Amino acid sequence: MLALLLAGVGVWTVRRSFPQLDGELRLPGLSAKVTVLRDRHGIPQIYADDPKDLFRAQGYVHAQDRFWEMDFRRKTTAGRLSELFGTSTLDVDKVVRTLGWRRTAEKEVGLLGPGTRQALDEYAAGVNAWMGQHQGFADRSLEYAVLKLTNGSYTPEPWTPADSLAWLKAMAWDLRSNMDDELERAIDASAVPVDRVKELFPAYPFDRHQPIVTAGAVRDGGFDPKAAAKASEGETRATVSSRALAEVSRTLRAVPSLLGTAGADRAGIGSNSWVVGGAHTDTGKPLLANDPHLGPRIPSIWYQAGLHCRVKSAACPYDVVGYTFSGLPGVVIGHNDRVAWGFTNLGPDVTDLYLERTKGETYEAKGEWLPMETRTEEIKVAGRPSERLTVRSTGHGPIISGVLASAGDALPGAAGNAGEPGTGKQAGETGRLAAGGHDVEVALRWTALDPGRTADALLLLDTASNFDQFRKAASYFEAPAQNMIYADVDGNIGYQAPGRIPVRSKGDGQWPAKGWTGDEEWTGFIPFEELPMAYNPPEGFIATANNAAIGPSYSRFLTSDWSYGYRSQRIVDRIKEATAKGKVSADTMRDIQMDSSNTLAPVLVPYLLRAGIPLDGGGEIKDLLSAWDFTQSRDSSGAAYFNAVWSHLLERAFDDELPEGGRAGGGDRWYEVVRSLLDKPTDPWWDDVRTKDRVENRDDVLRAAMTDATKELRAALGDLPADWHWGDLHTLELTNETFGTSGIGPIEWLFNRGPLKLAGGKDAVDATGWDATEGYEVNWVPSMRMVVDLADLDRSRWANLTGASGHAFHANYDDQAPIWADGASTPMRQTEAAVRKDAVNTLTLIP
């Protein structure tokens, strides 16, 4: 009887916070009734008479399903998690306060256009109305009921527009481009000569993988990439501490990630998107596909919704369906009744690390000693007194070395004469490098720390009706810079690269810069008119997958650290194959999204076979490799074995020389590195420097990697190669971002789901990422999938990673996860008639 009673209390606690989906609810401040229709997946389509009511209702509906997520996000972006969780999150708060996400967001509110400010205000009012109606812990969500066990005094405060905008800072941080590469170069240079480090960062293969924009001219900006690269190489002439730099790298990876990329090997995280013009489609109108690659979590980062004016007009211009972020008004990716758009990460170099000579609270700039800007942050901590944090900034940005790590002696260029580059000899093991009576610290320059108008861009996208209006919206999209693809119902397709992308007086940002010299300053930003774009290109399609945006003749510097084009070229090849056989259909687009081919395998497998399968493998493994079609389905034995070999090959080839934080994660950069080494059988990278009595060559390493893989798979999956299935290794745990990693089994069981067995791979089009330094488990994914049919928007399809609801045990908490894992999708309706036909719930919000 007691067990039944406790079970009943548990069910009551869980269900008490489930939202009301039918009938009527009062939403104060509305000017008229608002209708919320939901389909069987809980996806809301909101209908109102004016924008104020529309965004107030969106705030209310977001709070119904996802308020804990919203509250957690704003505490993260404000550096206030310790108010919820105590000392366990104190370091995270210190990092975020130093970066100043929330401070920047507060400044942005006043820069925005009046329509955006009104949307933010109305959205906040809707959230606050829901909060006013749900005061108890159990009334809000199960997470609050769990939190009450350790922090019963916590009460959420009213929502504000800055809470919404701070989310954009977190998004920009996760998609911040090449700072990890910058650190990795410096880490590697601590162990091997700079010329060998350059071999690990090969140039983009323009001869094999085409850029996004393949034609057209841009105004000459006078950038000389060779001169910039030469200047950057010069900055490596100094002592490099691998120990300290590795700590910087680890700490950066631990900075809170609201897109779920913290702790993952971020190389390659970005997205796929492509658009095919009507000349190549079976409908005669464009088809557009998008699947952003982000960290997996439950609930999904995305929230599907529709925002509709009952009568579309200049006064009420919204008729848009797509993916939203809970906590932010409007639709981020999707389509309205005329235009569709998608994003992938452009990845420009928008961050630089500056080494600063400092004395106390001053820093050197061109021979002068200037006072730092300082501020004191009070961090409230649940269960103990507040802590005070002093944040110090130079003209380049906040000093991060004292917060993220002590790295003054860790970066190239710190002293200029303190040691030998690439030898590992160090001038000191303290946090800073003393030289000439001063210290050396590290400041961060990052475009997203400058207030901007990205929020304006999102609402302008929602109401764009042609390419000119789309480009106007893109001109406000400052951070994070994205590849933006376009299609419209008139049959046009297009592309635009936006963003605040710095112009440097010297160098290309690949290495940390000497801040005191004034030689490598940002002198401005690339004008929007000079950024790559395309409109109805002659190919009749546009494909983006974080590959180079434009060819090497482009006169401005965007970055040297593109993804290497393996995904994008596979998409291009699939489109060309489809058009050669007939016309591209929506089914073709979905098939391409699920393409699991490993595009390195056709190059590497012949070398494996020629090297000779180890005796421990026998004919079964040779047959397995020989018969493999290079696809990575869940049941593929060939994929399981090849990926295991790949992991061990990278470990044997590179771990003997590269320090922690600089080792091979296995993505397409390493595809290019290994590809170039395969025709160099005696290259030094093949030799294991730890074996003093012999010099290994390519085939030695290939055979050893195959032996390692065979032993591993036999131990993990059984003796028979036919029983080795990629999906048994390549699994996804859907982990709740807060309590899902608590370490308390019963609590994790409440919120986490999985595992899911997945196909795909790190640089397949079906980009289910994994880190070769950690294992085969999936650590980033296509966070959603969408295919928009511009011939009939009601035929569009979509799938979310988990579900609409943030309430554990709600029917819509994870109902889309199996659909997503199978590569299936659900209808993405646009017209009211189609929405009503699919609706299973109708809620009326009344004034």
C-alpha cells in the first residue's frame, strides 16, 4: 500500500506541471483571442490578430513546455548558475561573468529596431504571465521539484528582453569559429617544429572540393593571404608550454555550451544545407534542406512552432513556420508563405587571443602603459556567502588567463627569446611568464562581445518576401556568422554570407598575437557588400556544409580553418547523380540527408588491403573490407571495423608526438592529413618515436591498427566479424543538460533517454559525430532535419531530435527521437486548413 501511495505521489508530481492544451486560458494583456493548435507531436501553431498578441502568446507557449530550460539558460548566460546549484557551478559563473555575455545583451536591447524591442517585451510579458500562474515548484516542472530537495528557497525572477538576447551570445560562443584551432596549433608547436604543425593543418583542397560560391566577382580589398600567413608563422618564435596550453584547451571546452558542444571535439560541428532550383526538381520549384549539427541533449535545442497573423498585412506580417529557440521570439530557421531559408556555420575567424604584457592593473600598448578597465562581479552562491570576482580588460578584451587557466607561459610569442620553438623546452611552469619586470597574460578579442543587432535579423527573415529583403535581414546577422541559403515560391534560389568579420592590419589570426606591439590589430570589418553571395547560379543548386565559402582568389580573409569539404562535395555529387538520372524530388533530398558514406574509405581501404590483413584477422576480415560499400549503416560490419581501424591508426601515428589537447579527433582535417601521408610510406609521422630500436613505416602502422581494431571488436562485440555492427558501437545517449549528469542514478533515469543506435559518422552527410580520442559514442548530431517544398509548402517535412515538451514523461518529451534516428520525418504544415486537419489539441488564450 505504501509503495502504491508513493507511486501515486510521484505520478501526481510529474503530471502536475504538464501544460493545458485544450479549452481556454487567460493571458492578461491580449487585445483579442489567440488560438493555439497542436498536432500529435505537440507542435504549436499560433494564430493572432496582431504581432503583440502573437509574441505574447509565443512567450506563454514556450513557458508552458520549456520554462525550466529557459530559466536554466538565462542563469547560464548571466553567470548565475551558482544561485541554483551552489559551488559546483562557481567556476562556470566566473568564466561567463568574465566574458560578459549578459552585459553585452543588456547593451544590445537599446540598439534594436522598435519592432524587435516590442516583440521582446511582449514575449517577456507572455512568459511572466505563465510564471504568475505557476508559483509552486511542482507547478513549473519536475526539475523544480528535484531542485527543491537541495535549494528550496529558489524563486525564478521575471523574464526580461536581455534574458532572450543573452541566448544569442551563447549561440555565438558555441559557433565561434577557429579559436580551438588557434590553441591546438600552439599546443602542437610545444612538441614538434612549426613546419610539422603546418602539416597537420593542410590547405583546403579546392581541386577536389568545390566552394559554396563558384562564380562571380567581389571588390578587391587588398588582402594578401600569403603575406598574412607568413606574418603569422613568425609569431611562433618563442617558448610554448604544452602543459599550460592543454589546460587552456580543456577549460575552454568546459565553458557552458547551450548548444551542447562543450566537451565534444568541435571540429566539423556546423551543419548541412543545400537548395536545388526548379530546373532540376520534379515540381519545377525549389527544394531546400537543412540539418544543423549541434550537441545532443534532451529536450532538443530546437522547438518547432508556427506564428501566423490571421490576416496577413503590413501591420501584421507574420505567417511563418519553423524552428525556434525557447526563450527567444520569432522563428530562427524555416519558411514563411513565400520564402524558405536555412543556416550552416560560416566559420570565419572572429576571435583572436592576444598576449598582453601587464604590470598590476596596467598593460603595455605600443610602448605605453595604460590602465586596465576593471569591474567587480558579485556571484551569489546557494548555501554560502557570495563571492566577488574582479574582471580585468585591455583594449583587446577581457583577460581570460586568470580565469580559464594560467597560460602566460603557454603561448607562442610570450617572451621572444625565452626558449626554442617546437622543442618543449620551457622558461617556467608558473601561470605567467616573467620577462623584463612584467607578466604576460591572455586577452580575448571576439566580435560577439561588441553589441549588435542579430535579433533584428531574425524577425526580418520571418517577414522577408524576396531575395532583396532576405539580404537586408542577413546584413544585420552579425554573430554568429552563418551561411544563409534561400529559396522562394517564384523559383529563385540564393546564398549570402553575413557577419562582422574583422580585417587585420597584419597576420591571419592563426596564432596568438603579441598585443603590446600594436602590429596585429583589427582595423575594421569586411563590408557586407563584399561578402560572398550567389543568386540563381548557373549550376542550379547551392550546397553548404561548412566548406570554403569562396575560392582562393577572393580578396578578403575569412578564415583558413574551413571544414575540408568532404560532406559538401558528397552532397554536390549526389545532386549531380540525381539530376543525371532525372529530377530531384523531396525524397531525394531526404535520402541525401541520410547519406552515411565514409568518403575517406575509398582512399584508405586499398592501402589497408595492400598492407596485408594481420594473421589474427584471417580471410573473414579481408572479405569484410573488400565487400564493404563504404556506407555506415547501423548494421554494417565493415563500418564497425573500418572506424575502429581509423581510431587506432590515428592513435599510433600521432599520439607518440602530439600532446594532450592537440591529438587527432578524427574529422575531415585528419582525412586530409592522412591522405597526404599515404603516398609517403616513410614519412616521420609514421614512425613511433617511443620505439628506439626500430623505425616504423606506413604499412607497419596500418597493420598494427588493424590488429588493434580486431582485438578491440572481438572483446566488445564477439569473435565473429559478422556480429560486429556499427550501431552497437555508435550509440547516442540523450542526456538532460542539468540533472542528466548529476551522477545520481535514479535522477538521471528520470530525465535521460536512450541509447539510440545510429548510422552515419563524423564527416558523413548523416553527420553523427564521434571523437577518436574518446570512443565511438555520438557526441554531436544533426539536431533537426527539414526539407521545404516551395511548390507546396504543406508538403514540407521535418523532424526534431527529441520532442516539443521539456517535461519528462510527457508524451511529447522524446516522441520524435525514434523518427529522427530512423531518418523519417513528419508533416511541416503551412496553411491553416492543413494545420487544422492535423490538429489534436485546440487552446484558446483569452484576454
